[in-house]
Amino acid sequence: MDNKTKMLIAVGASVTATCQPCLKTAITQAQGVGAEEKEILEAIAIAKIVRGGAMGKMDKFASTLVGNNTTSNGESEAACIATDEEVKEWVEKEQ
């Protein structure tokens, strides 16, 4: 795997981990190995979808612990989870 790909993965991982210092460093390093702004934005967008799915699962888990099977805004868990189609749409966007 080349360095640019590794750093774009680091950008995405930083977003999903909600680590601001990590994201700042990862973006700087990604730019340093030739990642374009479009590529960085795409990595961030995909990470946000992944993070949203994880948050939906956590919301459901937390709700079940108190006997409630909805998210904090009253929607079902399915509303918070990224589908394969949504991920594919982000990956193929503007290619």
C-alpha cells in the first residue's frame, strides 16, 4: 500500500475516532505525500458515513439498556446506519 493511501485511511480513521489532533496531523501528512483536497474530502465523507452507522448501533445499544428501542430523536436504528448503496455513492461520486 502506498503512503498516500495509508494517510487517507488515517484521515478516515481520525474522523471515525473523533480525534481532532489526529485528523489535523493526518491531513497535513496526507497533503505531504500528494493527496489532493478532493481525495481528503472523500475520505472524510466515507468516514462520516461509517461513524454514523457506529453511532446508530451505540444509540440502539444504550436504548436497549433502559428498555427503549429508539434513537434519541425517536427514529428507529435503521435511520442511522449507512447502507452499502450510500457508501458506494460516496465512493463513486465525481469519478
